[in-house]
Amino acid sequence: MGRDTDYIEEKFGKQNTLALLVPKGDIGTEAELSDALSRLPNVTGVISYATAVGAQIPAEFVPEEALEQFYSEHYSRIIINADTDDEGAEAFDTVRSVLDTASVHYGEYWLAGQSASLYDMKDIVSADNRRVNLAAVIGIFLVLLVTFRSLSLPFLLVFTIETAIWINLSFPYFAGKPLNFVGYLIISTVQLGATVDYAILFTNTYLANRKEHPKKEAMCITVSDNLVAVLISAVILAVSGFTLAYTSNNPIIIELGILLGRGTLLSLVMVACVLPALLVLFDGVIRRTTLKNGFHDRKQGKGSDIE
């Protein structure tokens, strides 16, 4: 379906359809609104009873099957076609212009369509999304805090995965390509929840090895024992994402697949390359902020909290 849409747009141009519902009964106001909407930027056509049939023709003279295309029991439907994408500055400006124009002629009106839905999501969900992301980070932080009984480790693990997410989302920005808002909503939480396990596995093994070996030797053993397991899991998830993007015809699904595949590989790189360095670098801080860590001491033997 996505390829068919691209082919149609290539031949005939883009078309973004919106449906405006206004109270039924005042054909003159409906005609004025239709005329005002047709003059808006990016609007290529307006289909209503007034434009398709004519405001001068009484509804009683129109066949019922044709009348049902424009009127319900209480509302009149106006179809608006625009030459914009479903999402973006132009699409949202068009939605705002349609709403402003409708408010001049009617006190009650409803706008439906993909651009209208995304416009509402942009205005309403953006604030909620910040709260949801914050709640997700805090939730994972608290789980890590209880699991490792450490004040410093949750910061290091969350920082590692969040950095991978930020890098992932920066690709569309530096490439100059718009990112679908739905994709941003999903990947910012899914990547955190799906790949933080890699960091947990590395850290848990490092803490166990740290009780028997100095920090550098403990990290070498940790990487040797866990890299293959993390690599296999990450490759499976990344391949699944890229396969989804390659086989789907839906632009949003393609974008999600690419984000998931690329984000998984970035999380793998951060966990395999950056997290080990952070754990070794902040080993002293981890030792002092982790309850009953029993870290190995080269001079005093096993179980000492002094490196």
C-alpha cells in the first residue's frame, strides 16, 4: 500500500484529506465556509453540499443516497483536500487554518483525519510524553536501585542506554529528515526497556567477578563471558527491526523498524564499549555507594571494601 501511495503521489501529487463536521441546517453559512476554506493555502479542493450540489437546490430534490454523502441527522460534512504530507509544519498549519476558519462561521465544529489526529497528539501528548518518559526512567532507576543496592550504578546504566536513544533520534535531525511523531513516542520508551537488560547483565556479572578479581581483570572476564550472549540477543532484535522495515509498505512501520534496528545496535555499542569503561573508571565510586559489595582487594585479599 505504501509503494502504491508513493506511485500515485509521484503521478498526481500529494493529497491529504480532512473531514470537517459542522451543525446541519444553515446552507448559506455552509456555502460561505466552503468558499473560505477553498481560499486557504495548500487547500486544493473542498467538497460539500454547497459546492457539489449547490446551495440553491433544496435537499428534498436530491436523491437520498447522494444526500447521505453530505448530511447525517445533525451534522453536515465538508471534505477538504490539501497538498501536504500527513505530518509536518505545512500540514499542521493547514489544520490550524481550517479550525480557525471554521470557528469564524460556527461555534461547534469537529475536524477528523490523520493530520488532525497527529495535530492533537502534538499538542496534547507532547506534555504527557515527557511525563511518561520520566516515569519510565524513574521506574527503571528504582528497579536497578533495589536490584544492585547501589546509588551510582542506576545512574551509569540509565545514562548508557539513554545516550544510545539520543544518538538514535539524532540521525533524522542531522540527515534533515522529519521523524514521525508516533515513532518518536514509541522508540523513546521501547529502546530503553528492550535494551537495558544488556547493561544489567554486564553489570551483574562485573559485580560478581569484582569480588574475586581486581577491576580490570574482572572487566576482562565479564566482557569475555557476556559479549557473545549480548551480541546474539542484540543482532536478533536488530535484524527483526530491519526486516520489518524492509518488508512493510507502511511508511510509519518502516520508520519504526529502522529506529528499532539502529537503536538496538547503538545500545549494543554503548554497552559493549562505553559501559565497561564507565564501570572501571567509577569503580571507587561504585564501591563506596554499593551496599555490602565485598569487592576484591589485591593487598588484603577477598571480601575487602578497599581496592
